[in-house]
Amino acid sequence: MTTLASVFDKARAEKRAALVGYLPAGFPSKDGGVAAATAMVEAGCDVIEIGLPYSDPLMDGPTIQDAVHRSLLNGTRIADVMRTVEGVAATGAATLVMTYWNPIDRYGVERFARELAAAGGAGTITPDLTPEESGPWREASAAAGIDTVFLVAPSSTEERIRAVAECCTGFVYAASLMGVTGARETVSSAAESLVKRTRAHTDLPVCVGLGVGTGAQAAEVAGYADGVIVGSAFIRRILDAPDEAAGLLAVRELGAEMARGVRA
Amino acid sequence: MTATDGFVLTAADLAGNGVHGDDPDLYGKFGIFGGRYVPEALIPALDEVAAEYAKAKVDVAFLREFDHLLRTYAGRPTTLTEVPRFAEQAGGARIVLKREDLTHTGAHKINNVLGQALLTKRLGKTRVIAETGAGQHGVATATAAALLGLECVIYMGAVDCERQALNVARMKLLGATVVPVHNGSQTLKDAINEAFRDWVTNVDRTHYLFGTVAGPHPFPEIVRDFARIIGVEARRQMLELTGRLPDAVAAAVGGGSNAIGIFHAFIGDEAVQLHGYEAAGHGISSGRHAATLTEGSVGVLHGSRTYVLQDEEGQTIDSHSISAGLDYPGVGPEHAWLKDTGRGTYHAITDAEAMDAFALLARTEGIIPAIESSHALAGALKLGRELGPEATILVNLSGRGDKDMGTAMKYFNL
């Protein structure tokens, strides 16, 4: 398993930001998802977040909602998520699962952590699990040897940033704006100041997500963050493609553009 | 204010009766239920609402303003009505209705909405958003927004917009923007998702005027406290009317606000049974129901740990009920806690049982109830037969049935 720590060490040595790509499992199809994530890695993604499709994605914008809905219609289950992780981890990218809390809660915290580690997963991002409620999950993750990433937001107080950062291992996810996932025309100016504020409380890498959709935006964020997270823009390419093969090509092009961005 | 003004709200009326650990703990928990499972971006807003509410609920000026609106605008106190002809079908037990259907806008929702609209003003916010199922909470929110000059956006599942078209028109007339939600099952749960997405985007000027006792802390506490007036009045009125407390209190449970509203003042009265009636839809065995407490399992939905209709991997199962207001796969955490502690008992009533009670109350008493409330009425008929002719049952008639005439016309071929 490639760890998050090794990814950020490597990126730092190369004097660049890490590139993190997101894709829900089972989208555009069960095998197509592994192929698309593999294309993202080959194009230059250092870390892949595999989304666990959930029926009530309340912090996601229309693009990810659409992809997740299709994945659920494809019959994606947790076993498929684990198989996707296994396939993607085999490429050598550090592979995370991004999920709302209830699927892990219901599946069983220890069971989920154990199976994710066994599949070669490096950790999880849990956007709706607050520090107050995170104790059992952090314990199970530590026991399984996987990282726990949580989010800070522009609205977070210093106290909250400290509390969230203390729960994180691997990196801290800084949400660039107040809103749902989805590419935007410009990256919110709140992002840079949030990264600065977060660094005051932790030595962990800080990655910025929400609203990054172009190579130029990736370059801008790479100027102040340790990692750039891109989700909806990859999904958009797949949704807009006439078939899976064309989607792969489009994902590869965007990945390359983003990879140049984080190296600019 | 003088005693002859009638009802005067006090801080104690709002704050709970201090028994049975009835306020959530520091983390917003009722036992293991409740809490906050939301994106970090919303935590400061929830903290802000909680802090402002903590000040408001002990502020005499706030309480007076709320009380004034309840009396002069919402039409409180609402009366009790004994329904002997209806009760003949309940084995002769005495049945008394708390007439929330007589409030302005026609349902108990107005109580919570007026309280939270005043809270919105205190928060210095100019815009309210809300989710709605049957449309009653949406209408009430649009009403309060019109009254207090707030911008108002209502999220409503596209399926619900269709089955409650009259309420959509009412909200529009009241100046609200109604946004049909086409995601997922296109009902209440999806409207809540969409409202949360709006809130996280516009939180600096917007209050999410949550409509039920579910959701992240502090909503279950705030909505309960503002709905609590139903039981506070009813308890007093029952003592006046019958000289004693009822043997049982019955209420319909979707998210659970009208039920908590009437239950809460009785929680300390251990001899008074508390019965909640969920929607069994086409029947529990059909799988097409909304009986969350009866059939669900413990999980997290819409920011709160509670009972949820979910599969073994935590995916929400779509609920079904003929009543849009009960068509919800979650339930307020305080009900989950009342169930697990045994203080509350929860049952499920089918669409057919509810519609029978709906028609029976109309024919025997000249009152057309909301289909939501009809679940409690059907429950009271069963309960009366169990408890016997000496028993007195208080039923929360949470709303009136005008909005349901379309459904009734179809159901009864009227």
C-alpha cells in the first residue's frame, strides 16, 4: 500500500503539490470506474479518492449527485467499493475512500476499517463526521493502519480548526468555499487564508478541494497548498463523453492538464 | 399582561419540565440519539443558532413577543373538543381532540415557525429556507416570512408538489419561492438534502427554518420547545375539562414535531401513556411504509443519530405513505430515545386505517382532519378498545384536511 505520507514526501522532494482525484465507485460502470481512476493515475494523480455512493449526498452538487445516482442504479455495493479500491491501489496511487458517515456506521466501524486496509486502501475522508463523534472511527482506523482525513471550512473557528486537525492523519482537507462540490469559474479567495490558518495548528499537509476545475486553477492552488483535489471536473468529462472510451480519453487529458498545473 | 389575558407563555413553558433528562446533553444527545453529523462548514452556524436560542429562551421580551404572536396571530390557545360519536367506535372510551387544526394556516406547524422566525430576526438574518413534505411547514414558513418581512425559499419534492398542489399555490401567493426537488425519491428527505445544500452556500444571511424535531443539534430541541405549547395547554385544559390527566396521549409521527409537542408536557406524568402512530403505508409486510421507529434500525440521517429506514449497508430506503407529511424515512432523536427508554410506545397505521378514521371523524363530528392526524385518530380507536370504556384519550388533531381533498376525492371516488 502506498501511504499518504510517502506521497507528500515525494511531492515535496519534487517541489510541487500533490494531485488528488475523486471518482465515485461504480461510475461510469463497475469496471469503467477502475479504468477511469487508473487513467487518472497514469495522467499524474498521486492520490485517488474513491467515493462510496450514498443515497443522501447532502454536501454534493449536481455533477457528483448525478454520478452517484447512476452508480447506485448500477447496483454498486460496499463490496464493489472495496474491489475498486483494490484495483486502483494496484496502480501504486495512495487510495482513499470518501464517504458519508452512515454507510460505515451501519457496516461496522471495525469491519469497514479492516476490509479497507485489506483492499490496500490508505484511509478515508468522512465529510460529515465531526471531531466530537469521530472517536470510534479513529480508533478502528489506527488499529487497521489507515489514515483519517477530515474537513475544515472557511467558516471554521480557530478552535474548530485545531480540533479537526488533531483528528486528522495523512492530511487536512480544506474546503475552499462555503457550498457544495462542483467546479467553479474561480477558486474562492477564502482558500488561501484557510490554508494559512490551518497550518498554524498542524504540521500535516493541507490539501484544497471544492471548485477546482482547470489546470490554471490547480496551479494557483498549488502555489499555497500541499495538494490540489479535483472531483466534479473529472466526472463532468465522463458524463459529457459519448461512450466510456471517449470518457477515458477526456479524463486522461484533464489529468495531464492538472498534473502540469501542480508542477507550474 | 394580566391573568385575564388568558395564556401567558413563561420560560418554564418553553424550557421543558426538567424530568426524565429531557434536555439534550452538551453534544445535543438524547441518550445515544441526536448529535451532529454535518459538514464542518455548518458547525459555526449551528453553534450560532444554539447560542442565540439559549439567550432567547430566557429573555422575557422574546417570550412575550412569541406569546403575543401565538395568541393574536396563530389563534392560541386552541380548544379541546370531545368527540363522543366518533368514540363510539373506540369501545366507549372518552376521546378528546386538541384542535391544532384551528390554528392560523391550519396545522400545528405555525407554532414552531413563529418561534424560529423571531429567532431569525434575532440572528440578524434576512432570508429563511425550509423543506416541506405535505406543504404545511412550507405554508407556515411562508406565512411567518410574509409577516416578518423575510425572504423565503421552500424546497419541496417534485412528487409532493404534485400531490399537494394547493399548498404550492398558497406558498406562492404568500410571496415564497417554491423549488421543486427532482433528486432521489423526490419527497421530503430529498427536499431536506437540497435545503442543506442551500444553507451551506448562503449561511451568512440565511436561517434554515427546520420543520421537525429531527436534524442536527440544536434543531430537535428548538423545534420541540416551540411546539411544546400544544401539550402545555392541553394538560391544563384536560384538568379543567375532566378533572384529571388523560390515560393516554396519541399523536401521529413523521419527523415527530406534533407528537413531541403534545407528549412533552406529560413526560413527567408517569401514569399517562404516550402513543405515537407512524405510517404503515400499504402495510409493513409490503415494504411500502414509513414506519421508522417500528421497522427501522439505528443509523444517521440528516445530521442526527436516530432510527432510520435503511438497508444493511446504510443506504436510505424510500418511504411510502398516503400522507406526504409522514412520508419520511427518519424520525426525531427524542422519539428514538423515548422508544428505547420505554416511555413512549410507537405503532404503525396503514393508509386504509387512516383513511377510514379520516372519513369517520368527518361523518360523526363534522371535522375533516389532515391525513397525518388521521393516523393518530385511527390509533386512538384501537387504543380505546384496548384500554376500555373508563379510559380517556387525548389526541393531537395536528392539522385540518383541506389540503388533502385531492387525495380524498381520488381515494373515496368523491
